[in-house]
Amino acid sequence: MRIPLTAIVSLQLAISVFADSITPKRGDLPQLFDSIAKEPAYRSQPKYCLLTFHQALGDFVWMVEDGDRLFVDRNGNMDLTDDGDPLEPTDLQDVGGGRRDFCYKLDALSLPDGSRHTHFELRRWNYGEEKDSYGLSLRVGDKLPMYAGWFGSFWSGSHTTAPVIRFAGPFKPVLLRRDFFEIGESNRRLSLGLFQPGSTKGAESRLSIEALPDTVVPVLTIHWPSATSKNPLITTHRLTQRCCYWEFYTTDFEVPHGATAGDAKVRLELPADALPAGLATKEITVPVKPAGTSAADK
């Protein structure tokens, strides 16, 4: 998961913010998630993050970073002292001036229910920013490639407030690189990601573009607000291109003539068996703004 700086910038542009209504609150999680049975002796102030791999929050894995080493509850028993040595940095690139890049790698997490989640790779980098950034990739059930991190808060200084990242469906379609349509826009990019909300903003997980065969093309059908209701204004868009690890897109998007300010209904169509965990919803609402709307007017 070696990602160049230019790709990181592109990934930052490709993210949009989830609405508060779809972000689970930590208070909704069982108290079991706020406890760790046993912890090692840390060398520095530990940072905590919790991963879950079951739709009902039944299987979970604690990660604790202690300086430049990572403790992972590889067997999912809430004991961080029986998993062997902590993970040490690999693939280290130190270019000076506080800028560096490395990975923590692990072959597999083997959980009590018999599931195995493989190709675990947590990347940590800093190219002169105030804080280090983190990006996690793995294969859920040794099959489904997913990502988390890159944006927002990845760690907490206490396990009681640790971000909870879910690697289980159902997924929610999310527009990327934009959070509204602008009347009159043409030859623009229309991008979509399939996300799983976490406990806080920034703790979302994302389906990899590699999870869908090249023959599976997401299709967006948009019902536009218009001045007349007699003839509904509907457009269809095939997202035939892919990039940036979790982005499906097309570059020939335009807002149709006759669209007015209001709310567009965007519906995602995929084959019924395309996603092993399904979709939480197929339809999202996207505001349509007047021409000339600036980012400050969002």
C-alpha cells in the first residue's frame, strides 16, 4: 500500500463528509467495547483504536500504538499481552526534516468465530504536516479488500473514547469530490465511494475498487428538481472509471438543462450479488445549487 504524495492529495479531494444522522454514537455501543482485559507495559503514551468485523459488532480487535510500535489483539480476546511481539516499522523511508513513511504489517487476524482477516497493513506517514497520517488496508474474511484512515481522527489517548472502525456492511453510497451539484456545470467528474460509517467522522471504512470485478459498473440514476412536474427530468450515468483506491467515476458528467435549485435524488444500481454485505440504502439526496455557488456558500 505504498502511496505517493500526489495520490494522497487526490485522496483528500475524493472524500466527502458524512451527515451526522448516519454516524453511530459511541453511546450506542455495548460497554464491552470500552474495556480491555489486559494491556502490556507501554513505553510512551498509548493511542487506541478499535476495529469491528461483524455487522452486529460481535467481533472486534484492539490496536494500540506505543511510540513506533503497534500492539494488535490478533486473536480478538481483549488481551494485548498474548499476541506475540508488537509490530515494528517496515518499509521505512526517512527523508529528513521530520518527513518519513513506514508500515506495520501483519499476515492475519484470527478471531474467535473462526474468521480470518488478512493482508493487514497500517501505513503511517508525515510529509511536513503538524500530525502524522494513517491509512489501513486489509482483506475482510481473506476476500474483501477495504480501507480506513487517511482523514479525521484515527486514534484516541484513551480506550474509552477510541474511534470504532467497522469493516462490515451494509455499505452506504457517498459522492466524492463534491457535496452539491451546480446548475450549468458540464464536463465534470462524478465520483462515488461505498462507505461504512464508524463511531465518529474520520473513522469510516471504504470498499476497495478491487472488490468489484471490472465487469460490474455502478450506475447512478438522478432525478432532478425542475420547474415542471409533467415531464420528470432524469439522467443516467455509468461510472466506468476507477482510481484512488475506492473511487468509481465518470468524467463526462453535466447537470441537464432545465434543472432547478432544490434536491436531487441519486439512486445507485448494482447487481444484486455484487456486494457481499449489501447496501444500507440505494438512494441519497444531493443539493442542487445555483450557478456560481462558491465553496463558502455550501
